[in-house]
Amino acid sequence: MSKTIYDYTKEVLERVSFSPDLFLKELKKSVKYLLPHEMERLKSWLLCYTDEKPVLKQCLYIVND
């Protein structure tokens, strides 16, 4: 079974979550490639994911624009 871009994006964001700068960079890239419905799913996932990693909350402006 192949991964969707959405699944791949989540995986990458989880892997780089140790660094807010890398997280922001990857998040910016994901905005270019995800479909609108995938972006909505990613926004929901990000809200939950960043609850446990508050330092990443500053990056959410990218998906809220």
C-alpha cells in the first residue's frame, strides 16, 4: 500500500519536530503539495500534535493563512 502525501507529510513533521526551524520549513513545503481537504486534516492533526509540543505552536500561522 502506498502512502499518501498527507501521511508522508505527517511522518516528516513528526521526525523533524525536535527543531522548530526544520518543522516550519517542512510545514511550508507541505502547504504547496497538499490538496485542500488534506490541509484541513493536517490542521486538525497539528492542533492536537502541538498541544504536547508547545514550542511548535508558533509555526501554526502557516496553515492558518
